[in-house]
Amino acid sequence: MDQDPLMVEVPREFHRRMAAIIEAVQTGIWQRGVHDLLGYATDYAFGDKRGLQTLVLKSKNRSAYVRLQWEAIMADTDADRKRVEEAIKDAINELS
């Protein structure tokens, strides 16, 4: 996302993308028979070059960490989308 990080659209888009990750993992574990509502905690830094973003997802008996660089979450390249998809698959596997 090539926008000024001080514009409100940047954090809004970031949170939209993180919510999409949570939704994808929730759907994935539900389809595998784990009918728990995910809880989550976050450790975010704001903006480019801020490093690792951590999303902790928890079911009743398990937890998984989704750790991605800010740039991977916010970019629209095939490689970055693949990184996000792999992180989602890993979380589904860990929680199922």
C-alpha cells in the first residue's frame, strides 16, 4: 500500500486485512470440526519498516501465532499473498 502512513486509510486497511485473516482461520477450523470461537490478542507496530506483526489466535484448547511483516500484510504482490495464505494454513493446522 503506497500511501502516506499518517492517513487514516492505512491503519483501517491494515485492520481490515487482519480481520480477514481471523475470519479465514475461524472458517478453516470450523470446517475441520473445531467448533470453538476464536479469541485473539495482538502485538502490532504501526507503519512501514516496523517489523513483525503478531496475531495470537486461541481456541478452547490450543493457540497459534500468525507472525508476518507489515509489508507482507499490506502488499498486494503474489509472493506476499502467498505468505499470508501460508500463515493462515499454518494457524488452521495448529488449531485443528
